[in-house]
Amino acid sequence: LHTLRCLSQLGPLDRLTCLQLGYNPLQGPGVLLHGMRSAGQRLVHLDLTSIGLTSLAPWAEWMQHAPLLEQVVVRDNQSLEGLPGVCALPQRMTYFDCGSCGLSEVPEGLTRLTNLRHLVLEDNALETLPMWLSELKQLEVLDVWRCRLPHAQAAKVLGCMPALKQARRDRSTLYHMPGSLTHLEVSQEQVFTR
């Protein structure tokens, strides 16, 4: 078996719509994507699950050359704490999964992603949901399962999200939820509503 050092070794990839690089020890697109600017032209989905990321910045720069890119997965990159480089992600993104990335707070740079419809923050050490999340007017799905969120504070923020249709969380006493909500998944405790 040969080690793949550069995707261009595989031949022309200009029709590539999905690139899953998960579970490979990569730090950035550098050598791997050398000469591959055209590979991003049709790319819609990029999966960087558990590749040892320490920053999104080098990847975000490459993503700028992927005009159709809408879905990015960076889950299980524990060294990515704080999501450095999140401000450089393409604004057109509709799906972002940063579950299990060692986050203690939701990075404010996500406010730039005004087209975001699905945000996965599960299994992070979040202790609060910032009120600015309600500024993501397109957000329909928010996954905060296995986060350490206070019940009332999380419910207050979720209640201010007009487009929210699906929320996934655990340990909940829900006080008020948006009228747009059509699916709620709660685990590990009973749900009480007032």
C-alpha cells in the first residue's frame, strides 16, 4: 500500500461534491490539497472529523475557493477548543457540526454564518447559550445534547429563535419554546412545561 500524500495523485477531481477526510492525522490542506483548487469547485460537503485540527484557518482559506460548499463537519477535534479560524468560514454555509471539540463557549464568529440552518454543538462543555444565537434567523436545527446548559437559560434562548424547528438536548425543564418548533428530543429526564 502507498501513502496518499496529495489528492491530485488520484487524478482529476473536478467533479468532487463530497470530501470525507475524517480520522486521518491531517493539520491543514497544504500538501494534501496541493494543486487542487479546481477540486473545490463543485464541493458541497467537507468532513474533517477527528483529524487532529488545532485551527480552522488554513482550511477556511481553502474553503473560500469552494463556491458551493454548504456543509462542514469538524467534530471530534478536541484540540480545536475555541474554534480558531471560525470567522473565516464561508458565509454561505447551511450546516456546521462542531460537536465534541472541547468548546467551553459558543464562538461569536458563528454570527457571520447568516445562512446557517443546522448547528451541532453536542458533547461540548458549554455552560451557557449566548443570546446572539437568536440572530441566526435561518437556524432550524440546534443540537446541544450532552452540554452543561442551565435549563431556564437555554430555554430562554431557544424560545427566541423564530425559525427553530428541531432542538436536541438532555436534562430539560422547558419554560417556553418557539411556536415554530416541530421536533424536540430530550433525554435523561422528564420534560415539564408551564
